[in-house]
Amino acid sequence: MKLRTCTRQDPRLLHRLTQVRQQLTADTVLLLSNPANLRYLFNYTGEAACALISREQSYLITDYRFAQQALDECANLQVVCRDREQQRLGQTIAALLPLCAAQTISQLWFEDAWIPQQTYQALRTDNASLEFSPAPDLLSRLRSVKDQTEILALRGAAEIADQALAHCVGLLQPGIREAEFALELDYQLRKLGADALSFDTIVGFGARSALPHCPPGATRLQAGDLIVVDFGAKLDGYGSDMTRSFVAGTATPRQAAMYATVL
């Protein structure tokens, strides 16, 4: 186990971390495994990591593949590089507990939706003296109130999606395949600055537009078809999600009524 301190400090992230720490007791540590929460608190975007947080200390535990990325991205914590061949996660946590607080740690809160049963059992075996409890819903409550940086990211993600669709909508002419349109839309999302897609783009023509999550296929657009497009862009970890419906040509009275009902 190698311990290195992140040199970068971020007041905005530190404020979030302080809010979490204030909800911990002096003898409790919080184990975070949800990637979204790791990004929210520390700006970590990699894989294979978890964070151990006490009222006094914060550690990001990862392995050699992501240690440098963590040091480059993260703020307000120390990075622990674990040798997965020599040390189990539970053993790493046991070694860190004496560093977490001046007093003995007796309780560990964990995110029960993000820890496999096998990992959970191994953690308990290596830390038999601890009381394990599912963590209260701390992060969801904090994350539900967006700060200005988050709002700007959300707006930016929505603007990217709007611009990408505006660029592509003229391609919705009879003969184009669903997959062709989806590919061009995905390309424009990335070209305009999206870090990733919010989810796999959905495109359905004609009868396939009724499928809730229609995977784009070889179906070609025909005159008079209803069209559904469901897509989104991610920017700085925040995603937009929009659904748009069209008609290839002039809507029939029934199609117009259906569209108005949905609208």
C-alpha cells in the first residue's frame, strides 16, 4: 500500500466534503463506491476505486492502473495505491483506520447498492471489530441541490444536444436508415463538446417509433412515418436527456392528435 497526497485543493469540492463529514460521528467512517459520488466529492473520473472518509481524513483507494489519474484529477484527499495481488480491499481499509481519527473507529457506513455481496463479506472478514451499516442517504440529498457550476454543466449539455439535433434534423428524409441518423447525431454531440453520450441514442421510424427504447437499426424512413429520437449529451459528468418527435412529411389528422396528446 502506497500513500500519496493530492496537491490540488478545490474550495468547492472541499465545501461538499465538509458537509458530508459533518454528518459523521467521530467513530464512524464512510465507504463510497458509487462513481458518481466519487466524482461529486473528489472529481475522480476513473474506475476501480472507492473512498474512505472520516471526520478528519479522506482516502481514495485504487490500484496502479488509476493511481496517476487520481493524483492528476482529485482534490482534498490522499490516494492509496493498493497492490491487488498482495492486499485485499478489506486489509487496506483495516490499515487505514488508525490514520482516520484520533479515536478508535467502531462503525463503517457503506453504499449497499454499490458493493457486491462477495466484496461485502470479505470486508467484514478483514474488519471483524467494525459494525457495518448501510449509509444514510447523505450524498443524494446534497446532490439534489445544484450549485452554479453544476447548473452551467447541465445547461451546456442541453445546448450541445439542441445544436446537434438542429444540425442533423435535415437528414430525416425518406430513405435514410435509423442507424445512419443515430451515427451522425452521436458524431455531432461529440464534435460539439460532449464528454460522452448520456445513454445509447434511440431512433425509431414508423411502427418502430412505438418501441420505448428502440435501438437504431436498418429500417429506412418512409414518407408519412412518425419518427422518435431520444438522446443526450454529457458534459463534466452531467447529462441532458431529450426526446423529439417528427413526421416525415405532412402529419395526418390522427398523427397530429397523437402528437398533441403527448405534448
